[in-house]
Amino acid sequence: MKNILVSGGAGFIGSHLIDRLIEMGKNVIIIDNLSTGLKENINKSAIFYKRDIRALNLKQIFQNHEIDTVFHFAAQIDVRKSLNEIEYEIDVNIKGSVNLIVNAAKYGVQEFYFTSTGGALYGDNNVLPATEETEVMPDSPYAIDKFTIEKYLESFKRLYGFKIFIFRLANVYGPRQNSQSEAGVIGIFSTRMLKNKKILVYGDGKQTRDFVYVKDVIDAMMTIYNKKVEGIFNVGTTEETDVLTLFEILKEELDYKREPIFLEMRPGELLRSALAYNKIKKAVGWKPKTSIEAGLKKTAKWYKENFR
């Protein structure tokens, strides 16, 4: 049986995907440098390489294993960090991704699945929810990086003929999200509430995001994987949830007694974001199943059980 390579497989979304692939009986190879991924997320049935996607010896993994599919998650994903450390951002998210793509093309990979970004790519666009046809207006180096790799993949598809599948994700949340490194507001709020620390809200708290539960995201990816429908697909809920609503739901779930502290809005922060999922629904029948209330309840339960 041929192998599936997952970059960033010790991370939040990648580890959930690997669990699903293992359940399906697939042979999975993980590469992760553990800069933000966690050892405890690694499925023991997968082959693990502690390796950076920028490494010159990345080719050895392709030489040693017959890989026909790549899922690419590894990235520097903190939007604010991308503004302050742009050289590092480019090195990881563009050079590292291109290194992976070049090796995939050279060693006969047939399918390449890439996790791009939705909200950050469309920016503060007047069209909500944004569709795949909405004008791309990236407001951060992170979003520019993701769009650049989308274009690299389109070029390599023409040059080398492998199939490409691109997921423009909304704000993914759920169990295993690393609040220390991934800057997910739900993870940050949950861990700080459990530690009874103050909660900082930047701006008035009315800025919105489209929050999609991680298991729904994996369902979307696996549906595309099983049906082999190529293209660029938004994966979101179309619904906007503001930061204060998140705060109030998590406050109740985690029995937090304090009120938030409001600070000035940070540069590069979007005011509103929501993604339409009509295209993927029409293509393969996927739609999100988990409401924000149900998803936050499950997420809060996981943080309580795994809090340390």
C-alpha cells in the first residue's frame, strides 16, 4: 500500500486528520519539527519524522517511502507574528512549502492537499459571507504566503500533472488547539479562564469570525479526498460570531467569574469574517454540522479534562 504524508501532523488540525486516516486503514507518515506541534498528538500507528519542511534532507523521506498523497498543514500561522518576523515567515511558509511541493513533484506524488486561509485571504471585504470568487485582499504576510502557495500549486499542476485540492479554512477550533502557539482566541480564553487569569479583548469585542469545529473540517477534507473533486473550497459555516459572545459562552461553561479587560484594536485585525460553503456543498454534499454552542461545549469539556 502506498503512503500518505502529512506535514504538521503533530499539530491541531493535522493530528485530527491523521486519526481519521488511521481509522480508515491508511499508511501515514508524519513530518513535524515540533516547534508548535505536540508529541502527545502523534498517532502511534503512524511513522513519525522530526523534520522541518525547509530541510534539504526532506527528499530522503520521499526516497524511502512510496508516497502518493500529501496533506500540507505545517506553517507559521500566527498572523501577528508574521507582521513582526517577516523573514522567518517567508522562510517557513513560502520556502518550506515550495521545498515540499518540489519533492512531491519529483518523487511522483499524485495528490496534494493544501490548507490555505479564508478570512485572512479575503480581508475586510464588503461581500459576506465570502465565496471562492470574492476578491482576494490579503492584509498580512501570512495571507500573502498562503495565496502564493496556492499559485505555486496551480503552476505545478500544469507542469507535473498532480491533482491539487485547496481548503480555505475559516477559524478552526476544538480539542487540541495549542493556545500558546496558534493564537486561537477560543484556546486562549479557555486556558486563561481555567487559570483564573484576566481575559484581554482587543477593540470593543464586536469583531466577528466564522468559527468552524475541527471535526467538521476533517469531514470536509475526507469527503473531498474520497470523491477526488479538485479545486479551491471554502470550509466555514457562513455564520459570524463576535468575541464577546465567545467570552460569555465559555465563561458559563468554565465557571469563570471575572469580566474582560478591553484594549485598543491591534493593527491588521479584521472587523468581520464569514465564509460561504456553497461550492463544497454542491460538489460533494458537505455542510457543517456543529453549532457554535455545541462546539464550544465540547471544546470547553476537553480543556477541563486536559488542563494542566
